[in-house]
Amino acid sequence: MMKDKDIKQFFLQHKPEVKNKGPFLKEVVRQINDLPVPSAMNPDRQKEDCIRLVIEVSRRDLRAVRLVVGVLVIVVILSALTVSLLPADFIPTGFFQFK
Amino acid sequence: MTREQFIAEISILQEPLRRFLLGMCHGDVFTADDIAQETLLKAYLHYGTFQGRSSFSTWLFRIGYNCFCNHIGKKILDTESITEKENLIPSENEYDKDCSALYAAIDGLPASEKATVLLFYMEDYSTKEISEILGMPSVTVRSHLHRARRHLKKILEQYDER
């Protein structure tokens, strides 16, 4: 009875031999050299992409920091106003009546 | 990956890719090499689409299989075996004598099963990798393998008896 191992061995024994490896690769390389370098393979482009990414992230972070600072300033101003207005509530009502 | 790294990668992978395509093309060296060349140039031009989710070789073989399907015509492949197309049968001198037994063994298989068998037994790919290459679920790959095994066992037992 034929086993899986035997099938594998048969394939390995009878696998086709690839000829002309050198000339084939040479021809492919020649054609590749005639083609423009894809942007994904351009090292300068890769660097530019990295720099663009860093700038984008820093801009996003800066926007987030500005938003937090703005909210904090508003909170501080509102609390300062509340604190300053609170004592006025305790001033006797007749205090400002001079007549 | 730079252009030089890409060339270094394909210099290693050209042999298994061409061997696989040779099996798919039933030993027609010229067609197999044409498809292999098209595959490598397509991989080079569309390298940006390689996301690294699978290995580079898996990605390359997937392009190779797609090129093969485009070359032959996918609709025909799904319904009949390649040998049924007269124009794909190579002339006697195109066969490598040592491989004729292998070509005869995979002769009656449909293309997707043939690809599964060649990748699994000849190129040592796992069922998961084959499913990525052929773009089908692992379950389908396993059922293809099961069917192909039955066919191969029958053929190889006859071959052994001779």
C-alpha cells in the first residue's frame, strides 16, 4: 500500500530540473534595470516617508497638547472666577448702602 | 527592501518558482519560463503591495499562480484538466525523461489540485501556506490533497508494478 511518505519520495526523485538559472536571472535583472525603481524600493523615498510620518505624529501630538492646555486654562479661569465671586455672596447686604 | 536585496531574494527563489510552474505547465519549459519572468517583473513593480503578512516566497508564488491562471484561463482550469487543452501538451522533446513519470502522475488532476500537490510534495509548503498561495481556505487545500492522494496512490501503484 502506497503511503504519503512514498508519494513525497516519488516527487523528490522525479522533480524537474531547472536549467539555465544564470541566463534566466541575467535576463530578469536586465529587464528590472530597464524599469523604474518602485517607490517602495527607493531608499530616499523610504527616508522621506519616515520623516513625513514623524512630522505628522508630532503635529498630532502638538494639537492634542494645545487642546489640553486650552481646556486647563478655561478650567483655571472659571475656578478663579468662582473663587473670587464666592466671598461676595457672604458680604452683608447693607454694606454698599451709604445713605 | 532595496532593488539589490530583491534581486538577491529572487535569485534564490527562481528555482523553486520555475520548477513549480514547469510542473503546472506539464513540462513546457518555454511557457513556464515566460510565466516565471512575468511573475518576477510583476513582483518587482508591485513590491509596494507586499505587506509582509506572509513570507516573501509565499507572496511570489501567489503572483506566479495568478499569472499562470491568467495565462491559461481560470474558467477552463476550474472545470477541466490542463491536458484536455491540446495546445498545452508539449512535444516529445520538451519532456525531461526523468520527469515524465511525475507529469504522468499529475496528468489527470485539475489545476488547483495539481498546484496543491506540487507545492505540498515538491516544494514542502504547509497547507496554511498553500492556502495563502492559492487563495483558498485551508479546508479546501486539505480536501484537494486528500483527493489528489487517492489519485496519486492509484497511479504510483501502477507505476511500481511496471
